[in-house]
Amino acid sequence: MELKLKDALVVFNYHCVYEKNLTDKTLKAYSIDLDQFREYNGFNEILVQDFTKHHIKEYIKVLYDKGLKVKSIKRKAGTLKTFFSFLEFEDLITVSPFKKMKLSIKLPQTLPKTIDMKELKRLFKYLYTYKDSVEDKSSYEYKYIVRDIAVIELLFATGMRVSELCNLKPSNINITQGTVHIFGKGRKERVIQICNPDVKKSLHEYFRLYKNKIVEINCFFISKFGTKFSEDSVRYMVTKFRKLSGIKTKITPHQFRHTLATGLLEESVDIRYIQMILGHSSILTTQIYTKVNSKQQKKILATKHPRKHIYT
């Protein structure tokens, strides 16, 4: 059966949506990667049976030449490998071109960036001071700062990803019991305890102010437009308060996750508990934080070790 790339992509999309039931985020990533591939150099009209490893090598070289990040190139290559493996499994091609390749795209190892505790204290102090300064407790200004505090408190309390936070539904949070039911990557579930009273208090007040809208749209965090609070809105909000509080260093929502993980490790929490809290499927992913801890250990030993007081 002769099948052009553009037609094979329709078949693959049906498989991803209705047979694999992939998440919207995964479907969007696949769509972006495969659209870029088919739009390159007339690939759209090529029969899938005619693709060889030379087409793949040519395309990957172009991605490098365009200056894409290695992480993006690795993802796009992975998407293509999944696509051609599907075609092979469905007998739409004899063999995947990736079977004839020794492709190894290694990511440069970068340590996760954390938020300095002094800056974190400064941020929280600014947020609560600002909240207390709003005189009209029924104003939109007060409602927004209450929501923003609840968002930042929950990010740091649980270490959840910003996408996980924005997709929370009211049924996922039991404020009274202090639990959050999180659906992570690949729809993996985990339950995190909320133990800090300030975090619970911020969530209670937020829910009281937004309860009707939360129930109406079945989403826990609400934007000023009465819709689901978006990931971009969370990033913008964190940046805004970082600047207003006078913090010069860049802060992202994801850094609250890194800061929690490294903080727990420095408190000698077993790495497997940290793995569970963060929702990592592999302990290898969590072990990156041990290297951050080693960096901190080196700093401590270099500056605090009593040997420096012994002169010879």
C-alpha cells in the first residue's frame, strides 16, 4: 500500500487520539514536531516506504544548523522514531529507518537552578505585606493577591509542575484534610500532604473568595477573566512579583520545585521520598539533586570547615 507522508500522519494522529488516548500536551508536541518534518524539503509528498536513514540524518543536521537546543532536537527525533515505529508495527512500511541508525543525542547535563532562601523570604514578605496593605477586602485587587499567594504557596509546598497546578480541579484538593491529588506526566497520580498552616490558610481564603466560580468552571485556579489560570499567566505573575519585591535574579515557577527538592535533600530526606513527592518515574531523574547538594557541600566545607582556623 503506497502512502504519502501527509496521509500517514493522519493515520498516526488517529492512533494517538483514539487508541493511545494521549494527553493534549503530548498531542500538541507531536503535531508541532511532525508538521515541521513534513514541511521540510518536499517531505510531505514522499511515500513513507521511501524514507531512509539519509532523510532522517539530513533533517537532524538541519535542526542543529538552525541552532535549536539539544533538548528540542532530541524530542523531535524521538517523535519521528515513535511515528516510524508505528508505521512498521502497522505494516505500512517494511522497516523503520531508525533501525538502520545509531542515533545518540546526549543532553548537556545542567544542574537545576534553585531560589536563594534570602530571596524566597523577600518574595513572601513582599506578597503578604502587599496583601495586608489592601484596605478594601472586597476589591478585585485583594482577590487577585490572595489567589497569587495561594498559587505560589502551593507551588513551593508541593513541588508540583506549573502545568499540574493549572490543571487542578476542585475535587483534587481537600483543604480541610490538607491533601492535593496531582495528575502528572503520563497521567501518573500522586497525593501530596499540605502540612504548613500558612499554606492551608492561603488556600482556605482563596477558596472562600472564588468558590462560586471554581464550582462553575470546575477548575481550582481562576484567571481575572473567569477562566482557567494559564501557565503563561503563572509565569508572568511570578516575574511581576519578583521585580516588585526587588529581586534581581530571574525566578521561574519551576524553580520552586527545584528549591523544594534540594531543600529536602539538605535536610537529609531520603531521595526516594523526594522522588515520590516530585512524581519522577525514575530515581535517576531525582538523583540530579544530589549533585546540587554536592555543590552546596563543597561551598560549606570551603567556607565553614574549622580547619581554616588552624594555622601552620
